[in-house]
Amino acid sequence: MNKCISCESNNVKKAIDFGEQPPSNRYLNNAQEFCETHELIFGYCNDCGLGQLINPMSPDDVRSHYDWIVYNEPEGHLDNLVEVLMAEAKLEPDSKILGVTYKDDTTLNRFKIKGIKDTYRLKQVDDLGIKNSLGSLESIQNALTQKVSEDLSSKLGHADILLVRHILEHVHKPQAFMKACKSLTKPDGIMVFEVPDCRKVLEGSDHCFIWEEHISYFTPDTLKNFLKRAGFTDVQIKVYPYPMEDSLIAIVRNTWSVPKLNKVDISKEIARINNFTRTFSTRGLKIRSHLKKMHEEGKNIVLFGAGHLATKFINFYQLTPFLNGVVDDNQNKLNRLIPFSKLPIISSQCLDSDNIDLCLLTLNPESEKRVLKAKQNYLASGGKFSSIFSASSNSLDRDINND
């Protein structure tokens, strides 16, 4: 039986088995290079409704082999969030704001501009004892235990506000992680947890968003239920909308009560995941058939953006035979190979010189706009851009549905 990482019931059901998959950050130097794989299974708890990985890849295996891989999160909402937190916490100039990871740096800077001088972000080596220079979120979530947090609070003092942006979804033992966060925060202080809101991904059948680094897949209801089960009574949920994936934020008071273990109505959560599951084979077949037809007609097809979304899109839907390569102008990625598919990573100059008929975009809307503006010559010569995401106004699904 599989135990839920949120409510700890033995009622986690398998939804999609994606088979053996490599870490998406394991870019290859040549086709002969070995790349480890691990089963990637997405499931959900039939008691609390939380989407989650079953038997996820270990933190050590997920850790990147390169120091140049970074992940950027949407930040357009942070000015408003800081205003909300300033009012909620009734901050004074000597209040302490503490961030857990590098993803909190830009929020800390906003507090500094507001006149809060005592801001600090945990140091991976000095504070958390992470000696591997390649360690990132997977290592931080593993190192931040309650004992470590208690020691840090003795050294640094407790935070009036603890910022925890985009790491909770990476955590393998989230209930223990919550206790560590509580230990870093003053009684009645505020903890701010930000995670991706997975509703659009699930409802749009964008299966490539499932990956080995995200263990939990929260929605507003499952995040709130998770926090309530952790014993927090004062929980505010805010959703900041973005085109592809909304930012989901919980503002939590560091007060505690006996965890509420009562069963909640999670029928909508399960129905959403069941639909996501049902469409996996059908959407994959439609996309594969569409690209296969173009390939057989002699058309040249590439993806743009050699990130984890492209890797999963290719591997999940088995698209390797129909693609020429993956475009990315990051000099660290150029001339390497996508893990598992071993497709080459090539320069965007190919759009100007290699008769590329279709370029599938794996980019967020802001990056997509920049690419479209920069590649007007490609469009003028008859080339076409389509997004792999169902929510995009330029989605490949539109062409598929017209076939």
C-alpha cells in the first residue's frame, strides 16, 4: 500500500505510470553516456485528494550534475504580496524576515525597500550543512529538519515572517518540514508558503508538468487541508492568476491546535485527476499522429526550450522519431543531448537556415512573446510556431482538433 505524504492514510491510488524516466536535468554529452532512470508514477490520495508522486526519485538522484541550471518563478504578484504581508504582520523596522531558499531573495529585497533591515536567507553550507556545491531545493528540503531549525532559531532568532516560496512541492516529508518551519517562526508569526496551483495543468491535460522534482501537486483546497491537518488554524489562501499556472499562496499564523483529521469532500479533486488520467493516452496519440503525418510528408519539426517540460513532452508522448532536435540558445546546453530521447540541443539559428516547418514552443507566455518578436523572418518565410500547452491561444491542440 502507498501512504499519503499529507494525511498519511494508506489509500493512495495510482493514476498514471509514465514508466522509467531520467532526471530532466541530466543533459548528455554524447549518445553513449549513461543516464539513470527511475519509475515516475503519479497518483492521488483517495482520502484527502492530494495529487502526488508514488515512490519518487531520491533527492540524491534528482540533484543536478551542473551548476548552471536555474528555475525561474513568476514574480508579478510579489509587490502586492509584500503589501499584504506588511499589513497582516504589522511589521516594525526591527522586524525579522527570513527566507528559506534563493527563490525568496527577490521578496526579501522588496521588504528591504520597504524599510525592513533585518532580512536574511538561509545559507546552504553555513546554516544547513549542505556540502555538495550542486545541492539545490532537493537538498535544502532534506537538510531542513526540526533539530536544524531549532539550532538556527537559537543562532538567528525567530522570524516575524518566514518566506517559503516554491519548495513545499519538492518536499518528500512535508509534515516534518512544516514542523521545521514552525520552529523558525515566532509564536503568532507568519509563514508564507507559495506553490504552483495545479488546477489549470490538470484540467488542461498538460501531462508534461508532472516531473520527478515536484512531489506534491496542490490546489487551493488540498493545500488548505494539508495545512489544517498539520495543526494550523489560521490559514489564508490567495491565488494570483497567470496564463499557464497560477501562483498559490498560503499565509499561515504560527498557532497550533490538534490536527483536524475529519474527512472532507474531495470529489472535485479526484474527478479532476481522473480526467487528467483519462486524457493521457488520447492526447498523446493525437499529438503523435499529427507529428508523424507531418514527418512522413517531409516536414521538419523542432521544439523550442530545452527544459524539463520539453523533456517530459517528448518522452511521455514518444515523439523522438518525428523531431529534428530541441532549440535552446543557452550556451551551457548547446550541443548536449536531451536525456532519454537523446535529441540534439541546437541553436535558434536553425529557424533561419534549416527549413524548419513547425517549431513547438515549451515556453511561458512572456518568453514566447520575445521569441515570436525575434523570429519574424522565420514566420515570414512560412515557418509556424505552436505551443505545446493546452491553455495557450497558440496551442498545438487547435491544429490537432482540425485534423
